[in-house]
Amino acid sequence: MKQFALQIVTPDGLQFDGRAEILYLRTTEGYISIRAGHADLLAVLDTGEVHVTMDGRLRRAACGGGFLSVEQGAVRLVATTLEYADEIDLERARRAEEKARERLAAAKEEQDIRLAKAKLARALIRQQVAEEK
């Protein structure tokens, strides 16, 4: 299968710089798949799963948003947060879900409601990815 250049960057720095065969991730418009030869693209990422296939091996991760660019065959994923399935602390993610649900129930202001919903979505996707590793 053809490969493309992929960089994955988070606030912690460069997480991956190499070749991949498939990148599957969630944008604000829905899930998309990137393969070699994809048209140039700039997309905003939503909280969701990221699947990266490298040398025929699939790695799954939880992504907390960011953006994706495809330019002249080079792909760059800049994520607010990105945790691979084998790095997720499932109990911590469950505690984060519980805390987010409490915050959501207590929230009165629109900004507090949005923040609690975002934290809840991140906790749930982290659990989903970790449980399917």
C-alpha cells in the first residue's frame, strides 16, 4: 500500500514523524480518511478517535481537537490532545467523566455548559479508545 509523510504534533511536541498508509480521524464535518495522493485540505478536528495505519499495523488514539492539513502529499495533524490507546489510564478517564457530569449538572452559564460538555466528550472518547485496545 502506498504511504504518505505524516507528522503528529501536540502541545508536548512532535509525537510522530514518519510514513503512514491510512489516517482516519474526526473533523467538525465528520470522519474522514486520508491516503496517499489525497487532495490538499485544511480541516478543523473534533473530539474523536484517530486511527493511524503504519506498515500494516493500526494504532488507535483519542484526540481532543485541533486541525489537519494536507499539502502536496504531506499530512500534518496538530492536536490539542492525542493519547494512544495503550497510554490511556482508564480509571482516570472514568473519574474525569464523573467529574464532567457533575460540572454539567451544576453549570448555569453557557460557557460553563460548553466546557463541561467538551470535558465529558473527551473523557468518553478516551474510555472508548482504551476499552477497545
